[in-house]
Amino acid sequence: MADAVKGLMDRITNEDPETRGQQLWVMFALAMFLVATLNWYAYVREPEVIQIEQLLEYKNEVVKVEGTLISWVEDPYASGDDRIDAIIDDGTGVVEARWFRPGVMPPIGTTVTVMGDIIEYDGRIWLQSLGAGAMEWTSDDLPDVQRLAIADVAQSPEDYAGEVIQLTGFIGESIAPDATFTSAYLGDHPNYGNSEHQMHLIVRSAIGQWIEATSKVEVQGILTYQQRDLRWSLQIQGPDILVDRNHVLNIPQLDWSAEATWSYQSGQTVTMTGILVTGDGPWALSGPSGQTICVLPSEEDRDAEANTSISNTLQTVEGRLMWSSSTSSWCIDGNMGVSPTLVDPQTPVGLLAMLSADPVGMVENPDATYTLSAYVKYAVEPSVEQEEAFFVDVAAYMPGWTTVAVTLPGPRTVWLEAGQSIISNVSVTWDDEDMRIRLIVHDYTLGPVPQARVLLWDDGAIQWSYNRDQMVHLNGKAVQDDGVWRLVRDGSNDSILLQPQGQAIGTDSLHADQSMTWFGRLRQTQSDDGLSLVYSLDQADALDTDGDGLSDTLEDAFGTSITSEDSDDDGVTDRDEYAQSQA
């Protein structure tokens, strides 16, 4: 073989003029062979896996980087590019991978291997990848996700720093479908003011659909500390947000007298009531003081208006609150709302709003009756006479809720509970004594009784006063002294008066000297000397969900079910089994 190669080289280097043309052709063929061999090697060779801190040493070379996916954004400049910018961290540094014609993205926290060309331009360096196979991972590379409550993170966020966690809560603002970067908050209550904890979110990549404020969502991402803002943030991806569509959204009603606060609802679906003026262009809604807001109707709204005119009538509209740069004013856009129609002509839903939109017009017609859907603001006890109460437009307190005074008919034999829904036939009148609008309730139908409030001893008397006359749960031990029952906080001298109901199980021998959860109505009365206020739990008994005569507290300790009278289906009730065990 060596002699053959030597002979070939001798013939190529021969100076004989007769063979010079043949020599050139051989040299050309040899050169083509060498180039093809080098190209083939460059194509089939496996790129080297390097650390991110070494990127500058491999500039303009194809390499692989292995690390943790900590963030990504699809079409970062909203220009229509089929591109994803992903951030990879391998512990030695962080690099951006610009992935063109990408494939499916794994969850945040996944260990991935990215292949691409190292590009350096104007002091910036990134990894440029092409095609669905440029990023690889397996099921073993997926992150271990901790499912937590927001309160868990609040207690010790440093314990979860850099970890992938999953939270469920209520998002504080609407997120547009094409937003590639959003800062929001995740609360543990749909009403912003009632949230005990809030987790700051950094949402990257467009979601592709509107997420309404107060939506119940499940998010997953990496918890990081933001040194610039001195706060903890959860880095999440928009497309990975899961929305609970069964959760009923709280759609805010805009207040004509609080235009300065409208910006807080920007991008949200809202409702508003006023005099609607229609036309070929944008419609307009007018308030009681001559204020107007533009309304952008959907095609369905225009078709409905063509069939039955609603111009110059009192209407409630629903749509997305947007700022119009062309008119430099706020607009309610029906084309981007959740509801397929913008105009909602249902009087029962919007009467409280109509009172604020056209109070003079409604008072001037005292003979007219309306069907009102509202909620009871404060608990109202049974009475044989007419009694004053208050209705509100939402079940629980939130900033800006609408309150209207009402007169209830008597006699009544049941309590109206705070937060209880009520549908009533009412007329509108003017109260000269209190100088305000009053509703006269002619008849009504009550909704389901709300769940009892849970009281904590540490909340104190002032906090308890917000729950007076309401059904509550309170943990304590029933103690009788000189014929007077008191509910005593276990391990302390704190107590309130206890008025057990007839045949109360909480005071029988089986439950004696037990600290249990009690159920009753919290009443606030004056002391005998009239110098202080005294709390009592009236019509009280130990909480017994299944009604088997054994309190929930004892059933939990005994290991039986609080939802079944006979947990093991042996024909003997849980109470009798517990009594036998104590004999």
C-alpha cells in the first residue's frame, strides 16, 4: 500500500511535460476528495459539551450546553418570528439560546441539552439554534415539583429559593393574550383587599388568551429573590398557566363618581350602567353628572340595536376597559369581553348600579317595581314589624361595594344572614329623614345560608365585632359555674358567655371537660353595669356535621367519619361505639 501511494506521488510530482495535464486532473480530484472528507467529518462529528463560562473560547463553533431551563419567551418582540428565546443556567453562568423553528418546550426547571452556534456581536454572546432537535431532554430530566400554599412560601421563602414550586391562587390583574412580559400578583383570596398573602409573579411569553383578574389559576415556576426590588418573585411561563374555568369571576362595576380609580381596572372585564346612546360609530354611555364613556359594540350588539332600538335608554353594558389613544379617553370594548354581547338589559342584575346612574329618574317613579338581586349586608333578626336593613351588590366586603338602605316587611320568622343572597320585589322612594334613597321591599326569596365564620381567640374583641349576630365557629371548653355556662379558651382564662340550645350534646356527660369546636350565633350586649360590651354564643352546641350525637372534634380523635353516623356500617352508631370505648 505504501509503494502504491509513493508511486502515485512520484507521478504527480514528475516534471515530464507529456504527463503534466494528467497530473493536474489528479491533483484536482485529490483536493475535492479532501474537502468532501473534511465536510463529512464536520457534519457527523458530535459537538462538544462545554460549560457556559467557556463560551468565548468556542466563538463561531457549534457546541452543546447542558443546564437548567429557567425561563423562555416565544416571539419576544411580537414580530411574528417562529422563535423562542430560552435562558439556560449550568451553575457556571447563564446563556440565552435563540431557538428558531423550535419544538415543544419542557417545564421550567427541566435539565436540557441545547446545541447551537456561538454568536458574539457588539459585546453580547448567545447560542443560536435551529430546528426541533436542537433542544433535548428526557422524562428523567423533568423537575421535582413541590406543591405549596402561598402561606407556606410566606413563612420561609429562603427554604424554596431556586426550587421549582407549584402554587394555586387568584391572579390580581388581567393578562392580555399577546403580552410577552407581565408583572402580577397571586393572592389567596379573589378580593385583593382580603388576601392574607400575595406572591409576586413574573410572567414570560404570550399566553394566547385573556386571563381575567380574580381568575383562579395554578402556576409553576422557580422562586427567586429580586435584589433590585427587595422581594421574592416566582418566574413562570404564560402558556403553562392553568385556569380554573369553574371559578366564578368577580366582574367589577365601575363607579361614575370615582373616575380616578378606573385605571386600576384597565384591561379587565367590567360592567357599567347609564344612559346608552347608539349610532354608526362608537356608542356612548352617560352618567348622572353628564360624564360619558365610549362604548365599542360588537357586531352582535349592532345587529340587536338594528332590530330593537335601545338608544337613550338606561342600560348596563359589559366589556373590557381599554384606554383609547385616538380619543384620549376610556372605552368599554365589547369585542374583547368574555360575554358574547355587550349590552345586558336584565334589570334584576343591575338595579343597584342603575340607582347610581339615574337616581332622579327612579325616585320620580315611586309606583314602579323592580326585581332586585342583591346580598344582605348585616345579619337581621326575626321581627314582627318592618325593619331597616342594608343590601349590597357583592357577598363579602370589597373596596367600592354599593350599599342601599331598605325597609323589610314583617312579620319574619327567620334570620337574614350576612352575605346571604336575596331576590326581592322593591320600589324606590326618597327618605327625607336620612336624606337618601331607600328601597321598600314588598316580598323576597332568600338564597342558601352562608357558611359560618371561624373565630379565633387571638383576633380579639374589635375583630369579633365585625361578626356580631352572625353564625360562627369557636373552639373552647364548656364550663358551668353557679348555673351559668361559659365557653373557655383551652389553657387560659379567656371566656365568653355560652347559651346552649335545648338538648345540646356539647353539655352531656360524654363531652364533658372536652375542648371542642362550637357552633352558634355571636351576640354582643351591654354588661349589667352598662359600662362595657359582653360577647355570648347563643343557641350553641358542639359542631356535629353528621348529626350522630358525637362532636366532630371527638370523631376526629376517635378516628370515625364526621360525615357518616355509622362509619364502619356495623349497625352501631359512632356515638354508641365511642361510649362503649369510654365505659
